[in-house]
Amino acid sequence: MWGLFTKLFGKREEETGKMYVIAGLGNPEKKYFETRHNVGFATIDALSDKYNIELTETKFKAAFGKGRIGNERVILVKPLTYMNLSGEAIRPICDYFKVDSKEELIVISDDVDLDVGKIRVRPKGSAGGHNGLKSIIAQLGHSEFNRVRVGVGKRPKEYDMVDWVLGHFQGEDAVSIKEGINKAVNAVEEIISTGVDSAMNDFNGK
């Protein structure tokens, strides 16, 4: 496996010191596609389409594919563990590919505290009640990884939280979330090209 990897990418030290793991969080069954909780998966799909990176490999409890964004090598990842165990996929991938999870990991997740389509970029932070992020923090042993949070809207009082995040976007929200996913793609590109601080300046608060 390592021989194939080096054939595809070359040795890390001979090219660039960076190789990013970009992980979008979600649930793998078809019934969860395009739900609020799966905007991380949707962002990975958008990156996959834009950069022609197919997620054809399945290992480490994840589907993933290798390619490039700009001048940097990347691994696009969808954990297949279901949301609450996301860290069980992301930690082994970071370990196997010798990725520095504090610098080279970018996690994309939904956020019920942000309006639909709004995004926030952070270099670290708490899980904020998000079970996928909680699992990653527990597995990595730290919370200092880059994350792009995509707003899916606040839960109406009449909804249970589980029903809300597993529900689908309707009406104007379906348009707004597409814009949010595009912004998340742009934010990931900027984190890779110019750093997380630049992405925070450009995307937070807009």
C-alpha cells in the first residue's frame, strides 16, 4: 500500500511538507443524503467534483480519495462510521498517512447555531455539542484542528433535535445551503493556499 502511495505522490520530503486530510462529516446511508447533518459529506462531494478526486478507496472505516488542490496533496474523506464515531475513521487515516492533525486536518461539519448557508472557520475549539466533533477530539486527544462549520439553521421549538438535523432542506433553505457549501469549498481552498487565519478573515462574519 505504501509503495503505491509513494508511486502516486512521491516522498513527502521531496515535494512539499504539507498533505491535507479534508474530512466531511455525515452518515453513510442513502436515506441521510442531503440532510442537514450531511452537509460535510455534501462539501466533500463538491470538492470531489471540482478537482476530479474520486473516493474509490475504502479502508480505516472510511471512503477516501487522493488528489491535489492547487499545489497541495489532499485526501478527501467520508467516515463510514456514522456521525457519532467519526473519530474512529479520521484518527487512523491521519496516523497512517503521517498527517499532522493540528496543521493538516480540516473537518467540515454542520452547525445548528448558524443561519442556513453561513459558515465559520476555526483553527480549534470545543465540540459545541456536535457528536462528530466530540468523537474526533476524543480520538485525537486534542481539539486543535481546523474546522469549517456550515450553518443549517436553528431548530424550531416544535422539533426534536435529532429530527431537525436528520431532516431535509426545504424552499429557500435548499438554495441557501448550496451557497453555503460553495463557500465551504472556497474556505477549504483558502485554508490550504494561504492559511486558516486568512480564511477566517475572509469568511467569518459574512
